[in-house]
Amino acid sequence: MDKEIAQFSLEDGTKFLVEVDEPEGVAVERVAINTGQMVLQAKQTFEEAIEVVKPLASVLITKLREGLTTPASEVEVKFGLKMSAEAGAIIASVGGDVNFEITLKWKEEPSN
């Protein structure tokens, strides 16, 4: 798939560029950046785009903590995000599969 450059904005107005897959059959506005290059204009701010990830992360961590007989001292969940000019943040897949890396740690409590 061909790559394009998309411009995302932060809520404070700061703009930055992200390499994204070329949109297929979707009308995305193009804007000129300070170099004169035309880039895709993201339809959402960066904060709006990643907002969709918070409920997913919250459910994963809550279910992992609550579902264990002996709750873990630490729960770590890693997953890839892919940015899209038209859709915002998407959970990225590797080789066609979505992968979550989950690390659970138990710390031994000191004896009294």
C-alpha cells in the first residue's frame, strides 16, 4: 500500500505530520504545509483520534485485574496504534492479526 503524509493537530493548535496509508476511495482534504507540499488533512485532532483507545485499554486492564484469583501487582498492556487521516487511531495488526502484549507481575509481599 502506498504511503501519504497526513497533518494532525493537537487541541492547542500545534500541527505535526504522520506517515499514513493512502486512503482508498475516501475523500480527504489536502492542505499545503509551510514547505508548499500538499498533505492529507486529518479529520480529527490527535486527542480525538486516540480517545477511542482509552475505553479499550480500561476494559483490558480492569478485566485482567479483576479476573485473576491472585490479582497481579502490576498489569501492563501493549498494542500498536496506526494513524489514519480519515479514521484517526486504529489498533494496528501485524501479519493480519491484532496483537496485544500483556505482562502481569506479582510482587512478593514482605513477611511481618
